[in-house]
Amino acid sequence: MYLTKRGTTLLSMLLHTTSYLSIEDLQNRMNVSTRTVYAEIKRMNSWLETHQLSGVQRKGHLGYYLNPHEKEVILQKADTILVGHDYEPCVKERRAILLLSIACSEHCLRIDDFMKMTKVSRNTLLEDMKQLKEALSKQEITLRYQAASGYVISGDERAIELCVIGEKQRASQYIEAAYARIKDASHEVFQLKIGIVHDLYLTHAPQRFQQIDEKLRKLEEKNEYHEVKELSQFAAKYCEKQALYEQSVFYLNKSLEADLHMKRMGLI
């Protein structure tokens, strides 16, 4: 059971109100039908029950509310019950996740991988892929699936990069909402990759290198050399594209060092 984007909005409204909220209030604020509001309340109550909370209460004609004590519990435990895997991204968030992940991943990505990222069904993702494929085709970019390599994007490299940058800029709020809830090294590496594409394609940004170097240092301290290798290789590739050869060699060496560490640790 996951909390939808609408459910997150509904919960926020109930958490921050000091009065009752009628069905009409909720309908108008969420800009949905009465039926949808009832469905979201039912879904939210099921979700709250999984966290040992009684859920949304109703007081006659006055409307809906949350128990004041439970409000405090929810707010105190926000890091564990409002983030992470209890969040279901909306269609715009999923499109951003699909495009940016496929464009920036060094690994094969298949539907099962995206199901884990987005927490939606296979059929929903296949429909998302169909719509994304149609949108990309208008920019003469091809999205296809290959058994050996998963989903891949092909076409004019400049068009692909501009598409990634544009999606990043248009959907930054969705990326924040979706990925801020995944608190692991992979999320930070992903965000840095998007920053690399953006900064190094448009302009050389020294502060980006400082950010990357600091992240690499922290990953090395935690012996997360797979992440070190992945981020270093990605940075090296984009530095080379922009004729930043000294930086490219530096990150290639970082990648080789990570390989050596993984061999010593018996990881490869």
C-alpha cells in the first residue's frame, strides 16, 4: 500500500489545518470529484493503519480531521512514514524518472527496475513508456527495448542532451519530490549526473567539479567503490565531450582506482 501524490496532498492539508475540513473543502482544494476524495480518504486510512494509526476521522456535518496526538506522531516520524518507499510518483514524475534514468544510467534498465523505482504496475509503466516514446519521436529521438541492454535512447546526441536538460529543468520539482524520498548514495549520484549533463553541456562550472570530488571522497570513505566507479566514468565521458581533457583523465584514473579497490575486496 502506497500513498499517492493526491494522498500526500490530502494528508498535508489535514496535518496543517486547525479546524474540520468538509468534503466540499477537500474537493475544491484538490480540484477533484467527491468520489475521488472518498477514494483517497479510504486509501489513506488503509495506509495509516499499516503504521498503527487510526486514520482520518469524521465529525458529523463538520467534516474530517486527524487526531491531534496522531498528527504529532506523523510529524515526528515524517522521515520514516512520509518518505522512502511509501510514495507513488504521478505520471509527470514517472516520465522524468524514466527519461533521466535511461539517459544517464550506465546499467541495463528494464521494466522491473522501474517498477522498483516508481512503485506502480507493469501495465502502467508500459503505457508510460509508450507515451514517452511518442513524445521523443517528435524530436527525432528513438526509445526502444533491447533484450541484452534494456531500454536505450538513440538519435542525434545534441538533441538527446538538450532533451535531458529540458526535462530536468521542466520537471525539477517532480525530481525533487520523487528522488528526495530515496535517501541513498544512488540518488545523490543520479542527481550529480543530471547536474553534469546540465553544467558541462551549457557551461564549464568549476563548482560542479568540487561537488563531484566531495561526493567521491565520501563514497570512498564508506568503501562504496561501485558508486565511485559509476560516477567517475560518467564525469570522465562528459568532460571529454567538452574537451576538458585534464579533468577527464582525472576521473578515468578515479574509476581505475575504484576497480582496484573492488578487486582487493573481492567484489569483482
